[in-house]
Amino acid sequence: MKLSDYFDDTVRSIAFLSRIPVPRSFFSGTGPSISGGVQTFPLAGALILAGPAILLWLLLAADAPVYLAAFLVLTLQTMITGALHEDGLSDAADGLFGGRDKDHALTIMKDSRVGSYGVIAMVLSFGLRASAIGAIATRIDPIEAALCLPAVAALSRALMVWHWSAIGPAKTDGVAASQGEPTRDAVTAALIAAAIVAFALLWPSAGFAPMLFASAMAALACAAFTAFVRKCIGGHTGDTIGATQQICECLMLASLALAV
């Protein structure tokens, strides 16, 4: 792939994964599917989290209370992403835990209303991430804590791509199915890109052992959730793809908080 094509795919991925405005010229001559550019999801995720990372560094450098800083960072992150993955987590939790069978679970996940499982999942997601970011901030320097955010963003989005490719679509008329399936080369490229970003940012900040521990925990969480989704509904949906990102982000931040 040419560098210019990779840049264009990255910009389109940023538009797909966030509410950051992108010039329409980047979409001229492209099809409706985003699956062909998933190899840029890790870099796009890291760039999307650049703003929240800078905010965390500034707040910590100004001696702001660490847990207040963590919640402010998550607030900015949610505004930038439009709660895209959080919405997937909420819908997936309602469907996977509240559905009697596959069809019932998919019906629940399609419903825009939020049930008790979805609310609990959202509370746990924000609570775990805020607690983990706050704990990390108490153990390493502000700039080092800030670097953890884009690294986690990159790896969690690569694992999201892996989940997308590991099992087929649960239904043929869903949003995820309409986007096509990521190719094996694209998935491999996404995982390699995430490994490079994580290595470049986490090793200098959190250390080599915490980096490996957090990455392994995120990968195990992704594999376990993918197996659970396969058992419940037989394939992925857009909601389970978003939920994968959230689960991996939570586990990776928590693991870093325990290991640094």
C-alpha cells in the first residue's frame, strides 16, 4: 500500500470511529464499506486519543485531583468518539445477557432502548476506566500516564478488528454485514500497527513487563468475549464489535494500573 493511500484510509477511519470532521474529498471515489481500511484503525484510535492524552498530561501537571482528571479525560474522549463503542457495549450487554435465544438477543440489540444490563455495563466501563486511569496517574509521571491512553486506544481497536474477522456476521442484513469482512492481510496489518504503537508508547512509559501483561490480558479478554458471542448468537454484530473495544480498553487500563 502506498503511503498516500494509508494516510487517506487513516483519515477515513478517524471519521468512522469519531465525530471529528473530515473533508468530503477523502471519500470521493470510495465505496460504502470501511472494512478495507481496518488496518488503519489502531493509528486512527491513537490519533483520536491524542487530545484526551494531552488533557490528562496538562491536568496532572497542574496537580489536579487524579480521579477528577480521569473523569474529565473520559468526558472529552466520549465527546470526540460520540460514545460509538459505549453504545455497542450497552446494546450487546442487553442482548447477550437478556436474550432467551439468538433471535431474541438480536431483537434486543436492535432496540434503541437501554435495559438494566446495558446501564450496568456502562457504569462499570466508565468506573473501571476512570479508576484505572487515576491509579496509573498516581504511580507514574504525568507524561507517562498520558502516553498510555493512545497506546490502549490502538491495541483495543486492533483487537476489535480481530473480533470482526474471527466470526462471521450474526445476521445478513445488519450494519456490520453490510461493511463486508476484513481480509486476513488487513487484520494482520492492524495487529502489527497496534503492536508498534504500544511498543513505542508503553515501554518507555509503563515499562516492558506491564506492557506485556496488559496486552496479554486484553487479548485474552477479546478471545473470551468472541467465544461467548459465538456461543450466544453465532456471529458478530456492530454492537459486539464496539463492545470488544470497550472490554479490551477496560482490561488493558486495569492491567496497567495493577502492573506499573
